[in-house]
Amino acid sequence: MKRGISLLLCLLLALGISAFTTASAEDRVTLVYQTWNPGEDWFAAVEEDFEAKFPNIDVQHVFVPYSDHIQKLKIDLATGQGPDVFSLQTGATLKEFRDFEVKMNDLAAAEWGENWEDTIVSFAREVTPENGEYYGLPMGTSYAGTIWADLTYFDKYELEVPTNLDELKEVCAKLRENGEMPLVIGAKDDWINLDMWMNIANDVSSEKLYAAIAGEVPFTDADLVKSFEIWKDLFDSGVFQDGALGVNVYNDTSDLFDIEGSIPLICNGSWVINCYPERETNPEMFANWNGEGRKHTVINMDWTNDGKPAPIQATVENVLCMNNATEHPDEAWTFIKYMLYDGQDLLNNRYLAYFPSRTGVEFEGDLSPEGIENFNKLMEMGATNTGGYRENPYPELKQSIADNLKALALGEVTPEQAGEIIEAVSKTTER
């Protein structure tokens, strides 16, 4: 009889546990997060950590390369099929999706107190909100306008690393003579073209560049026309590789530099520093950046040959936004909060995915001496030689500049004509 009771109790307990497990699975919320950054290999560690801390939430990470990310978001959000949380960049893109974004000021104040903004680095506080209203919160910062060099090629051909435009032209000519690629740019992507042109314009006149974006100086100004002249000459003189307009940065040109080590120079931003940390999913990249005899450096170019390197552009690399049509606002906010702190710390320290968007954060990861040297170079550039912000807040103006940069590269317009076309759009831009 006792044995029968014991069996019955075991059966009931088993059924109870089974029922509890089923109920927990049914109560678990699936949260969709779409982004171009972090990628799948980085996000795996974040997902594991998050779901361990919040077992009631199942995060579905939808990775889309940036060249397709924005277009997919437009379609999905407009049809009501968009993700619960999505990443954007500051400026025109963040503003473009305003109809789908949740304002986060009250959520942040309730979570971290009335002085919550004080924990955000200063320039991110300036570029993320619009009239004091946050429609997304910053997770990570970066710097644009730099060039990276694989020094093994410079050793092989006994070349000096270029610091100004004249030296860059000479180096690229010699690389071509030896059957190598010159400076590589994925000019099919508007964003890298804008990054590099803005760096040139910052070198010519930071004041006039940002005044023109604000509508206070015409794009026909002589200094801005000069920036278009320098940009066009990079194609005409062979500084950029042949066929540059036909390839993207990711992963057409980036794989050649980051993984294969088959090109000597590439246009890309501070985020290339994340090639140094070891990743289980990409041992080839780690070997390329840390193997014996492998050497790299980051360059801040002097485009005007005046002896002063161009000021770089600062940006909030990733702004986390909540879909205002999400069926899971509490879980979406839980995920955003996590990503701003634990998630960002994990991405920064393990993968160097970004530079921090919060004040007082110190890098605690493990880098090679060369990695530390380039990390410190970038930190120094950001602290002492930033011309302004990377993002243009006016979508039509930004697109007009991007279109004319490609037209200049193709020889379809002159620098003067590009200035006139862009200025016509600028005059109709509501600011």
C-alpha cells in the first residue's frame, strides 16, 4: 500500500513538474531584435547572458547587413511586421523612422532618475535627442574618416606610411606598379563615401562644412567646392581602386583587408579595431591581425597637405529604438536597458564592437600591444581632433550629397555643378 502511494505521489509530482514546464514555455515572450551591428557571432554571447538573466524572454536576433537593413525596416514596419527593437544611426536615419519610434525620456527617468542623461557621453547627448526628446538610446560610439594600413605591404616594398595626400598618391602609384591594389573603398555604399568626403571637408573647413549642413553657408562656397575637387581627384588620379563604385564595404572590401590580408590600404572607421580580439567564429581574422609578422596601423590623413591631419567625425554607432507597435513593450524595455549596460560592456570588452556611450567606462579586454596602440590612437583622435558629427540630420540633403559624390566619381558633374545641385536641395530643406 505504501509503495502504491509513493508511486502515485511520484506520478503527481511528475505531472505537476510537466505542467509547470509547459506553462513556463507558454509564458515565455519572443522578442525580435533587428540590427546590422552586432553581428551574429558577437550577439551569441549577449543572447546567452541576457536569457540567463531574463529566462522569460527569448530574443530572436535578426542580422541584416546595413546596405539592406534600412530598406527591410521600412517595409516591415510599414506593414506591421517590424521587429520589437531595432537599431539605427543618429541623424537623418533616426529622424526618418520617427513614426515608428517610442519616446524614451519618461522610461529612462523612471529607471535611472531625473539626471539619467549625465551618464551619456557628451557628444552622444547632443546628437541623439531631438529638441530634448529621445526616440532611441545610444549604445556605443565610433569615429569615421580614417584609413587602415596593412604594414606588411609597406615593409615588402620599402614604403613609408602616408600622412598627407601627396604622399598617398605616391604610395598608391607604387603599389599599382607592383601589381597591388591602391587605397580600397567600397564606394557602392553611400555611407563610406559620405564618411570620407566629410573627412576631406573637415580638413578644408570644419566650420563651413557644418554651417552648410545647417543651411548657413552655401554648398557653392569655394572651400566646399575644393572638398569636391579633392574627392573627384581620388578617383581620377588612381588613388582609389578601379571599379570602386561596384563594390560594398561589407563584405566585398572588408574581407579582403580584415580576413585575407590581400590589400594594403582600406577606407573604414574606428570599428575596424574589433578585428584584434579573438573570435571562435573567425580564426582567419584573428590570425591576420595577430599572427607573426602581421602589422597594422590606423591613419588620420592630411588631405590639404598643410601639415595637420583632418579632424575625424564622431558618431553614435548604434541607437536602440522600440517599435511603438510592439505587443511586448515591457520586455522590449527590459532588453534595451540590458543592452545599454551589461550588453554594451560585453560587446565592448570582449569584441571591441564600439567605444562606450556611457561616461566612466574603462576598457577591460585583452589586446595585443599593437591593438592597444591603435586603440589609444583612436581614443586620442576622438579626444583631441574631432571636427564634428558624422551624421547629417536631413535625409534629402544627405541623399543629394551622396548622389553627387558618385556623379563626381563617374565624371558626370564637375565640382562646381555638384555644389550647385546640392545647394538647390539645401535651399528647400526644412530645418
